[in-house]
Amino acid sequence: MTVEATHDARSYVTLQIAIRAHGRLYATDAWSATIVLTLAAGEQMTALVCDVRVLLTSPRAATS
């Protein structure tokens, strides 16, 4: 997984999150998925961090 973040020097942060098949980067059947999020640098970033923290620390995430 890769995460790239950029700031537009105003009030927005763009996050590009990509996942790829492990060890198969150059295989003909390799897959990847990318999502781009544009968030306000203040409250939206804070809310995202809280949501990700809950997702990664919930007991259900550890057993999935």
C-alpha cells in the first residue's frame, strides 16, 4: 500500500491511496486499486484520522 499526500497551499489536502498485489507488480495479471480523496485541511482531516484509528484498532479488523 502506498499513500501520497499533497497540499494545495490553500486549504485542501489530497490523499492518493493505492494497493497492489503483493510480489506481482510486473506480472501480466497483476492488479491494483487507487482512491483519491480531497479533504479540507482542518476538520475533515481530523475526522478521517479518527475514523481510520477506529477501523484499525477495532477487534473486528484484527479478525477479518
